[in-house]
Amino acid sequence: MTAMRRKDTLEKREEKDWTKQKKKVYEKENDEGDYDEQNEEEEEVEEEEEEEEEEEEEEEEEEEEEEEEEEEEEEEEEEEEEGGGGGGRG
């Protein structure tokens, strides 16, 4: 009788241990899944931020180019006015 009880007790312990291990594995997998999802979200946010930065840089470059073109046009106009006015006098 005691041998049967011991056997039953051992089987129940093994079953509990197995269930605990299975539960731990399941929880670990879920945690890793959450971790992966969190990493993906962070990566997406980082990518979006990088894209925004790149767009801002491109806009700044375009604005600088436009300003340079305007300055060049103004310089050309000034040179034409100076050059054209001086040539008529001479």
C-alpha cells in the first residue's frame, strides 16, 4: 500500500513538474514574443524618426539651394545694372 502511494505521489509530482516546466516554456515563449513585438515597434519608431530627419535635411538642402540661386540671380542683376549703366556713359 505504501509503495502504491509513493508511486502515485511520485507520478503526481512528475506531472506537476512537467506541467510547471511546460508552463514556464509557454510563458517564456510569450515573453519572447512580447519582447520581439516590442523590439519591432521600437525599430519602426526609429525608422520613422530617421525618415523624418532625412526629409527635414532634404528640405533644408532645398531651401539652401533656393537661397543660393536667389543670391546668384541678385548678383547677376546687380552686375547687369552696374555693367549696363557704365557702358552707356562711356
